[in-house]
Amino acid sequence: MKALLLAAGFGTRLQPFTLEHPKALAPVNGKSLLQRNVEYLQSQGIWNVLVNVHHFADQIINAINKNNGWGSTISISDETDAVLETGGGLLKAKWYFDNEDDFVVMNVDMLTDMPLKNMIEHHKASNTLATLAVTDRKSSRYLLFDNENKLVGWKNVATGKEKGPIIHYDSTVKSLLQQKAFSGIHVIKPELINKIEQRGKFSLIDVYMSLCDRNNVQCFDHSNSLLLDVGKPESIIQAEAIFK
């Protein structure tokens, strides 16, 4: 199995570090986020990784080369001309997943001890187009699932904005939906890439919203696992207390 680590973003929440470095190289107890997630994927049996790069791309490439991929075989998806967000980044990376079965997509700034192997097994057993890791944590934005764990929408609870099939649901049906916070980890069937109609810069969430009414997209709840979004300077301190 292969994985895509999404590392192209500007990491503006991690300033001032990201004024001179990519967020992927933010250190947590002497190891960068990139190294930690490469090693996490190794622990789950994944040794072939594609990393997309844009912001300070040369620093990421140099770190990978200097450390021989930390033991993994790492390829680069070059987005230096234009950052493409999660959906555009995956579409550009289509070549890497040709002739693959399922694959993993993961944000480089998420740290977790989630049993990814269990998520992959759940994905295969459910025969879903994509499986999204979620937890019950508090958030301003949620993915919404029906009682069969099928994705039916997205909602920003701060603004009330909704996306996906739920915009056509009545209030009674909406009240019965499960509200889950997305963990930035996906297990995806390769045919999903061929179903993407968006082009340029776009989010994978928008892809799911356009497909989930006609395709089976489910969640994998790992609320009992550690999960930390290392997006702000203070979260580095939190991460160092948790991930040794």
C-alpha cells in the first residue's frame, strides 16, 4: 500500500516558524512532523510515500534526501508552480497510484496513534469509495453521517453554512445525523480519482460532497486514540508532552 502525505500548505497558523520553514519540518522533540508521520506509516506497514511540496519545497526535499527517507521510499509531487489544496494535490498525484488497490492520504500536521491498519480493514470490509477518520472532539466544522455511517454532508456550526446532500434535508432528518470532526486521514479507492470533476485548486471535502449522494463514503471513528492537530505554536508544546 502507498500513502500521500499532504505537506504543500503555507502553515500560516504556525508562524513565525513557517515564515522561514515549511510546516512539515516543524520539530517535535527533535523529530519533524514529516519524519514522525513517515515513521507512523511505517508502523502501519506503509513504506512507499508520496509527499507534495510547495512552501519551502527545497527544504523538504533536502531533509528527505539527507535522511534517506527515514527508511521509506519517498517520491515528490512538485506543486511549486501553484499550491493545489487537498483535492488538487491528489488529482496531480494520480500517476503515483496507478495500478494500486487502496491508498492512504494524510495531512502532515496531524499526529496520531490511531490503528490505521484497523481503519484499512474496515474500509475494505465495507467496500467504500473512501473512508474518513473522525472523532467526537469539539470543532467548528463537522462531517455529517447517517445511521449507517454514510457521509451525507458538511456543516460549519459557527456560520451555519452547509454543503452536500444535507442542504435538501428537512430539519427533522438533520437532527438525527451524526456530527463528527474530521481527522485529516483518508483511505481511498483509486477509482475515486477518476470521478473527480473539479480542476485546479480545490478541497477533497468538496469532492466528497459532490460524490457522496451517489457513492458510499463512510467514517471510521477513532475517538479512543490520540490525535493532535499541530497547527499552532502552542500545539507544538502539547505535542512534545504527548509524542516522545
